[in-house]
Amino acid sequence: MLYQSREIELDKGIFMVSIDLELAWGFNYELLKSSSIAEKYLRIIKERSRKNVKKLLELSEEFQIPFTWGIVGHLFLSSCTCGENGLAHPDMPRPALDVNKDWYSNDPCSNFFDEPLWYGIDIVKQILECKVEHEIACHSFSHIDFSKCSRKVTLAEIIECKKVMKDYGIKTKSFIFPKNRIGHLDILKQEGFKAFRYKIVSSYSVLPVNWFQEMIFPAVGEFVVRDNLLGVPSSLLFQSSHNLDALRREIVARRGINRAINEKKIFHMTMHDYLESDYLLNAFSKTLSYAVNMKNKGKLDIMTMYGCYERFYA
């Protein structure tokens, strides 16, 4: 996908954090394919996600940093029921799948109290009641891959997500694509969105030598424009199932902030609600402390996605 660079001269570097809040919906497709990895992460989500969100909100208040939360629309529901045909959300169009199952077959058609992996209104309320005003981004209604689904499915996913958010007074203006796979940007524009997140293309792999390269040259990016939408780059996925990797990610994050400062670019950390360990949370806390220190020295701005649009493109 080609992007038109946006000529915006920053007077200092920018740091931001976005969090994809999905619970079990983030692994719905993998569950349909009976993936053992999905079952593993469902256990992690059950054990950690709500505890993680509570800690992340505490850190946002401690450091007075707003995050951009990309929330799956279904999490705004406290309950849902199956239709007369036995299908969950029968009015929603289905994506074409390579498995012989209905997209919503994992939806329990139940409620938050009995099936908290599929409903998250308690978490949503915690975010909305936080003393720091966070940005809420649309992350689709049910975490469908927009790069593979039809325009009909895309539009329905967006409209339904906006509908459930509106019930809580949220008029979302930024979009985070499920799995970071971009598709149908013109529909986003049509539906009133102003900013979206895109992933910086990196040559790094999982090889140790490239881990070292990433530590020396962490990814920073610039704003791009596509279909009159502001593309905000993401730099580092702050996620790992290995406890010892938390230190490496903390080092990469600090170097990324420094590089953003020196080059007047954007360093954007992303993560999910299922952060795998307290080691990552501790490393994240130290990263936020460093970012605030740089901000207080006048070297760094800390922003949200739509905040960038309002300041640089509106």
C-alpha cells in the first residue's frame, strides 16, 4: 500500500501509546480454526486482562498520560442473545472464511457475569471513569480482518461499533485495524473517521542479530495521508511471552524515545490487554517515567492519535 507523505515539521519528538482491547474476540478466528495458541491465550486473557487494564489505568493516572484505546465494539455489550435462527447477531453480515463455521459461533449469546471473556462493559466503564481522559478508537465490532472482508461487512462492523459506543457518549474519530491489516480506508472516511494507525515496515525478524539491530535502531515514523485520513505510525509492539524479553523491550522503548527526540519523529508503542507478565508492566512503567521526564525537559510531546489529527492536520 502506497502512502502520500505528509509534510509536517515537528518541533520535537512525539511519544504515544495505543492499547488494543479485545479480550477473546482478538482470537476469535484462531478459535474457529481450533488453534492451540488461541486456547493458550484465552487462559492468559482470563487470568490477566482485567488486572492489566486496572494497572494500566493506574499508571496513566500516576504519570498523567492519556492512551488511545482501540476497543472491540462487542465489549460494550453487557449481554446479547441469539436470533430465532439460533445465530448470534443474525443481522450482521458474515465474512467469507476458510473454515466451515459461522463467524459468531463462539459468541456465547450470554452476559458479562457468565461469560466475561466475550463482554467487557466493566472495563469500558473503568476507562471512561479514569481521572485521565483517554481516547477511544474504534477497533471494529467483532475483530474481523478488514483486508480480507467485503465492503458490506466492513461498513456493518463500523456502523455497529459506532452505535454501541454512542450509547456511552463516545463519538470516535480514530480507527485501529484488527491485526493491523488495513482495508477499505474510503469507508472510514465516509463514516467520519480522521485518523488511523499503520505499522511501520521493518526488516527486523526474530533472529538475535536483528533483535540487536532493533535495540540500536528502534523504529520511528512520520505521519502519512491516505484518502484524506491521517495515518499515525506504530513503532514497537510491547508484548512478549518471555519474561526476560521485558528488559529488552524497555531498552528499545527508551532508545526509541531518544531517537524520536533527536530526529523529531514519532515513537508509538502498542500493546494488548493480555500483557503476558508483570515484568512487562514494570518495564512499561519505567518507560512512561522516562517519557514524562523528557516531556518535562521540553524535549518530547505525549499525544493520542486523534490528538495528532487535531493539532497537525485539522
